[in-house]
Amino acid sequence: MKRAIVTGGSGYFGSLLCKQLLKTEWEVINIDINPPNYDLENYTFIKGNINDLSKIESSFLNIDAIFHNVALVPITKSKNYEKTNLYGTKNTIELAVKNKIKSFIYTSSSAIYGVPKHNPVSEHDLPSPAETYGKSKLDAEFLLSTYSNDINISIIRPRTILGHGRLGIFQILFDWIEKGWNIPVLGSGENIYQFVHADDLASACISAEKANGLNFYNVGAQEYCTMRETLEALCEYAQTGSKVVSLPSSTFEFLMNVSSKLKLSPLGPYHSLMYGRSLYFDTLKITNELNWKSHYSNKKAIIDSYCHYINSPKNYSERKNISPHSSPMKQGILKLLGYSLNFF
């Protein structure tokens, strides 16, 4: 049985990755600052911080692969993404090399591409992040590439992640639809926006463990559509009376940015930058090299996420130390927008 370390294995995606690794007969060590909400056979939790090596260094003995997921994400609105996203990654890769671990799989972000000059985006396109989170993830990629002579490195660039248990900013969307409120798109909503289901992303990460050398893989749903079509499919499924309505792009982006800076909204710069723009990946490379394919389309992924939200207890006040993507968001000024949209 092979042994893996999953950093951030208590977070939204990290926990799903741990469970999928266990199903494929890996032994898993989860290193996280927060305890997980599950305990399974062949699974060990170690409370530790990748910025403090003293408590985790001994865990890197006799390990076959590192799946590195720890990151500060845009909704944290961190003023120092580099501390965790860059220097924490540096600590982790150095321990992996020191202990002669075979493979390092890094969960990066599509934010490294910023607003792409064309779509679909392939691994050959030059990254150009437009905000500090995306820059920190790209800096970590450059850092990792300098270690590729000593360890196999696969860098996974996922589109926006959906799936069972996904909350964060999607909790706002699901709450509005459950209430029958209208849902906004920017402009016509005809921008093509690709998602990826967490189960598909986990299978991509596990498949990448077999790759040799330095590799970059764009990962997203292989069946995707416009933002309007995705949201209309969810509204049609929910049958709560919600409709998709258009808002003027430039005005709404300006208001999103101002409210974010004033901390009146949970949305960050990346959300206002990309919500009304197209971004979708060419996934031919990972399909050809690793025989990977997605099982969830855009529509199926967002409906699956909503179903889990509707059928899960809303005992948020009882949950402690859970990741931003597994937590509900305080809607702030967005709640006023939700009320106003029902007059359309």
C-alpha cells in the first residue's frame, strides 16, 4: 500500500481528495491546522502548519507522494497570500526532496491566467495573473519547477470547483435559489464559464501521481456552457421560481470592487474580475497523457452541489474551524441586491 501526505486534508477539496485516495487503497496522512470531520481506516490526522516545520517534519518519512492543497483562497481577502501560498509551498517541497519522496502534486489555480486573451486556454498559454492571489499561486509554480530535477512534479490547474459540500460564495447562490430569488448575470450572461466537480479534480490529482518529470495540467469539465445556461439549468431543476436576470457589466463590476474594498461584500477582486468573462480550458493534454476524463458537466456539477446543500443540515453555528469553501458566507450588501432583483 502506497502512503500519501495530503496537506490541507481537512479543507473542502482536501477532504474529498483524502477519501478518494483511501478508496484507491492509499494510506493517507492529513496535515492541517484544523481537525477533519471524519476518521477512516488507513487514515491519520496530524495537526500542523506548513509554515512551522518542527511539528510535521517527521511525518515525511517513508512517503510515496505529496498532494499539496494548503492555500489562502480569494474569499479570505488576505493581505499576505505569499506567506502560505509561496513560502509554505517552499517548506513542503524542500521536505519532500529531503526525504526522497517520488512525486509532488500541487493544486494550483486557473487564477494564474487572469483574463485570458483567448479561449480555450491550454497549458502553452502564458499565465498573466491579474490580482495578488493568482500571482502567489503562479510564484509557487515557478518555485516548484526549480526542484523538478529532484522529484516528479505535477501542477494541476483547476477551474472553479463545485461538488457536494461546496459552500463559500456558492452558499449565497444556493440560498437565493432556495428562497426563489432571481439570480444575476453580467451583461447577457453569454460568457462561457467552465467549472470542475471536486470528484473529477481528485481523480486528476491521483492520476497525475504516475507522471514523470515536470508536468502542467489544466483540469475542467469537458462539457460546459455559458454562465446563463448553467444558472438557468439550476433554476429549472430547483423549481423555486428563481430566474436569471441581466445586470450592466461595467456598473456592477465597479460596485462589486468598491463594496469588496469597504468590506461590505464577501466577494474578492478575482470574483468581480471573472464572473462576467469567459474562461475555459482545453483539457486535451491530461486526457491524452493520463487517460483522464470528467464525469460531471457544468450543469450536472452545479445541480449536484445544490442538492447536497438542500439536503444537508444548516447547523453552521455548530461547525468550528472549517475551511472557507466549506463555510457559509456573510452576504453583507449582497443581500440588498438579492432583495432588489425580485422587482425585475
